[in-house]
Amino acid sequence: MAGQDQASFKAQGKREIEQAMEQELKKLIATASPAQVQDIKKDFDGFQRLFHRFLQEKGPSLDWDCLQRPPAESVIPYDNVRERPLPPDVSDLLNQLVVVKLNGGLGTSMGCKGPKSLISVRSDNTFLDLTLQQIEHLNITYNSDVPLVLMNSFNTDEDTQKILQKYGHCKVKIYTFNQSRFPRINKETLLPIATSVADDGSEAWYPPGHGDLYESLLSSGLMSKLLAQGKELMFVSNIDNLGATVDLKILHHLLAPPSGERCEFVMEVTNKTRADVKGGTLIQYDGKLRLLEIAQVPKQHVDDFKSVSKFKIFNTNNLWVSLSAVKRLLESGSVEMEIIVNNKTLEGGLNVIQMETAVGAAMKSFDNALGINVPRSRFLPVKTSSDLLLVMSNLYSMRAGSLTMSERREFLTVPLIKLGSSFTKAQDFLRRFASIPDLLELDHLTVSGDVTFGKDVTLKGTVIIIANHGERIDIPMGAVLENKIVSGNLRILDH
């Protein structure tokens, strides 16, 4: 009896919290202009659904003992796809495709203001430049009509719209839509910290993760427009993943499958290394293929999850998804994604909660989902200045916006690079290199402290450069460092 009373008390408490939230959201709507009200209500509807689930769902979303390795036929090797010859008319395949880039992030982690997609990463080309060059090359080569769709956030939309004006000559149709804007909530009171819809966007509001793609694409009206144009499939990826190019072999496999049965959702995975131990992986659960993220793993099993031998693959976030399937599932309320609770502390010390979802987590909602184990070359994200050094170097050559590993590199793996805090901001990073070093024979590079590189430096094997506090190391022009440790007193040692 006491247990029933306690459960009833908790349920009543949750109802009261939801009612208080509803009243606060109504107050916020009352501060909106007539032109804003419809969009605000749409966003708040999605927020309230997520908030309701947040209150109801406690504990891990799965039973660890019930998860299984995916069957072999559920995660196929890329070679199975690559070996099939393409049809004579590739344009017929491409005309059913739309490329979607997730463009909601800012470049703050690299010390840049504005959208990350506008950071120069190779030969003065931004992520957006390279993406458009890739798609334009496809359209010209195959006389096709592949459009680019950008999912912006309220943080990136204005700057992105301005820069898009320079692409008027480009042979690519460009569409944009905005993902939702959700209110951050006080961790103690579980109420919004915003007092009006005009509150500073960087503090009071947040974009709720890329899982918002499906609902926002539909509600924007763009999904219906694309379906009316005969688009069947969307290729979704992060705009900062320079390896996420349109793969004609995968496209052919999905639109003309050997079995005759189309997959509604395909996730590209690749082999895990020790640098990827936190990346989501694929499992079989309740008879469905689904994404397992580290946030869903019970604490006592985190080491198992990180094991490269137990979980050999991870999600690249390159996804191929049926547009008509998304529409069907949304209209029936059948798209399910786990809630990611992101705890943040704002500048004033206030602890807030952001409820987010991940685009790949919807996989379990689709019929006949599939994983394809692709080469590592399809996962080339630029998250840090260490990644930037890789893609700017002679390890890669660029053609039509696509980067490919140099044939002169003996190993297919990329070097492990760890640049210290002096290199974090892109501006500081560029200032410390007179020219990007030759990395063709590099295995590992660690740089710490106040270090600069002269022109035409070559790094080979394992190189460690550490400038102690208050000291500076200038690697001279033309230096060749092979298996060297350069210490704070400028001694160069073999190791």
C-alpha cells in the first residue's frame, strides 16, 4: 500500500511540474510578435513532448544482458557494395537523391565566431565550399540534379543565408530550413530560464541536437516539396566530415538492391580504433538493429563498451534515409529516439539542462535497417586544430572538393596528432606554421607549449615537441625530424 501511495505521489508531482512548465511556455508565447507565434508554438509542442518523456523515463533505456551483436547480414562489408557494377544511367540514381548537411554548429571549439561550415579548411575553401564543389561536380559529370539541403540552427541561419548569396552561379539547388529552438531549463526548478522569446539566444535557448532533423524537415514543408520532385533518398552527414561524399556504389545498392527489398535506413560504420572508443555502435535489441550510445550504457559496463575487441565498429553519422519512410513514421508518431540529457553550467554559474536527440537513434524505427562497414576514409571530421593539420597537409590531395589520401603515403591509417592548447584556436594554429609540414611518413605527433614551425619542415615516425612553461621552441626552416624528442631546452634526442 505504501508503495502505491509513493508512486501516486511521484505521479502527481510530475503532473504538477508539467502544468507549471505549460504555464511558463504560455507566458513566453505571449511575448512573441504575431509573426513569430506559429513557429514558437511548433517548437514548444516538440519541446513539451520531449519534456514529458524526460519526466517519465528514468534509468537506462535498455537491459544490458539482452543486447546482442548484430547478425552478419545486418552489417555488411563495403566490398559487397563496391563490387556491383553501376548501371549505364547513373543520373537516374542521382536524381532520386538529396544531400542533407547538418549545419547547426558554431566554430567556438576552434576559437571562431559564426557557423563552423564557414571556417577555411583547405586552400581557402570552407566546409560549405567543398560540399558545393562535390555536388556540382556530380551534377555536371552525370547531368543530374542533386540538391543540397542545409539544416541550420538559430545560431547559424543568418550568417549562412548571407554567404549563400555568393553561390548564385553554382549548378546546385540549395535549400535551407531551421531546426527547432528549445528553452534551456533550470536544473533545480525544471522551468525555462527565458523570460521572453527575445532573450539572448546564446544563453536562454538551444538547438535540440540533430535528431530534430526529421520533424523540422517535415514541418518546414521542404520534405513534401522534395518528395514531389521525385526525391526518394536523403544522404545525411555532419558538414565538418570531409569524408562524407556521395558514394555512387552505396546509392546504387540502396535504390536498386540485389534482394529487391529496399532498406529504409542505412548507417555507415567503420572500424573502431582507440581514438574512437566513445563512438556509438550497432547492436541487435528486441529484434531490431539500433544505435547504442555511451550515454545509454550502465556505468559498470562502460569499459566493455569502450573495448575495441568487443565492439569493433562505430557510427560515422553518415546516414542514408528514405524520405517517404520518414514521412510515414512521423505521421503515425512512430519515430523513437532516446533523450540525451546535456547538463551545462552557464557563465553566471547557473546549472541548466538541455534535452537533445541524435539523428542516428531513429534507426530502430525503420524497416529493414542496415549497417555498411565503410573504409575509414569516409570518416574525416575536423573537430580540432589537430584534425585541421591533417586535412591541410600533403597527406591529402583535393579534386572537385573531395579529399583523397596521397598515394605516396605507405599506410592507409592517418597519423595520431595531439596539439596542445597553444594551437586550439584556428587563428593561433595558422600563426604557428610558416607552412604546413610534410606529414607523409608521420606516425605520431605530440606538441605542447609555445612551439612554432618554419617553412618546409618534415616530420617522420614519432615526433614529440615539448616547450616548458616560459620557454619557446622554434623548429627551423627545412628541419627534418624523424623519431625525435625536442625538449624545452632545445635538445634533440633519438628515441
